[in-house]
Amino acid sequence: MSTTELAWYKSSYSGSSGDDCIEVAVAEQVVRVRDSKDLSRPHFAVGREGWLRFVGFVTEA
């Protein structure tokens, strides 16, 4: 699956000004993350378990 076929979305906490946002796309094995301000830059992928740990950590902060 190419990155253009993925359903990218921003957090509901992202503002409308377009700064400091990331987008994520959930694939079967990984969660892909990219900078919404510069889509020409490469995205990165993290395993689903790692993503769940990251989200758990930031929601506790």
C-alpha cells in the first residue's frame, strides 16, 4: 500500500493554523507518521505496540 492510498489524519487537538502538526495513518502492521507542514519529507513507521506505548505515555503527561 502506497502512502497516497493511506487514510492520513490529524489529532482533534490540532489547530487550524497548520503549525506543529503531525498526521498518522494506521496500516496493518505499523502506524505511519508524517509532518503535515512538509509532505515532501519522508514519513516514518513505528510498530503498533510501540505506538500504543507512546500514546499511553503522552496521555499521562
